[in-house]
Amino acid sequence: MDKLRNYDVSFSGLKTGKHEFKFEIDKEFFQLFDTEQEFTNPKIEVDVLLDKHTTFLEFEIKTEGTVNLVCDITNDIFTYPIENQIGILVKFGEEYDDSEEDVITIPANDHAFNISQLIYENVALSIPMKKVSPNVSDADLEILERFSPKESEEEKEHESDPRWDALKNLKNKN
């Protein structure tokens, strides 16, 4: 947990206005999180812009770099570019609360804000659900589609819920 402190942005001694911070992210960063990552060899730069106001903080977090992914079709490893940006508003309150989407409340007596979770989520959201290597051609995808199993009309009919079918029949009779 102490290693996550490397990602604290200390704001208590800063003047009101804009301040920049930079972080280098590699595989050691992702090992700090209890998760099975879908990528290897991350080389990511994080630029953090903090706009300090008297009653709140505005963070703009930009991630840019590369990770290695495994292609879902060929199992080949390929380099995938990571580029994402998020904005977060940090306000002060009684206790920590991140229940709002773009607003985080931290205790009023805190002097730093840890952005490690935001960096992690920013990178994780950049990874596509379907990982297809740029070396896979359209012809390969067409062949794959041609030989993939198709759903028959009979199977589609049986997918409907008989309770809904009964209601549809009642509706059609009226």
C-alpha cells in the first residue's frame, strides 16, 4: 500500500491555479492492484493537470503509451496504443465519497489526493473488449465469419419465453 503513495498529488502547499504532474507507469504499477490484467509490458506516461481552487480541485488525467495484447483470433501478441483522458472534480467534505461519477469528496483535513485508482481505471477503459491484431486482414475475418456457427430459425423461435407468447396471443385476440 505504501507504493501507492507514489501517486499522491499533494495540494496543501500549492497556490491557487494550475499545476502539472507527470508519472511513468509500467508493470510494477499494475502489480499493486489485485487483478488479473489483460495486457503485458505497459509503457504509459500520465500527465496530470491540477487546477486548484479555494473550495475544490479539478483534475485532468491524460494517459498515453502502449501495452501488449493477445489477439482473440490468432493468439499473436501485438502492441496496442493507449490514449485516454478523464476529468474529475474533487471537493472537500466530512468523509471520502466516490458515489458520484465525476465528483469525489475527500475529508477536509486531507493534504494530498491519491490518483492511482483513477490512472488504473483510465488505462483499463482504454483496452478494447475484442482484441484484434492489426495483422488480421478483412479476408481472415470473412473466413472466420463464414465458418462460425449460425443460429437456425428453429432455435430463434425457441428462445422466446412462453409466458410472453401467451400474453402476445391475448393481445392479438383483442
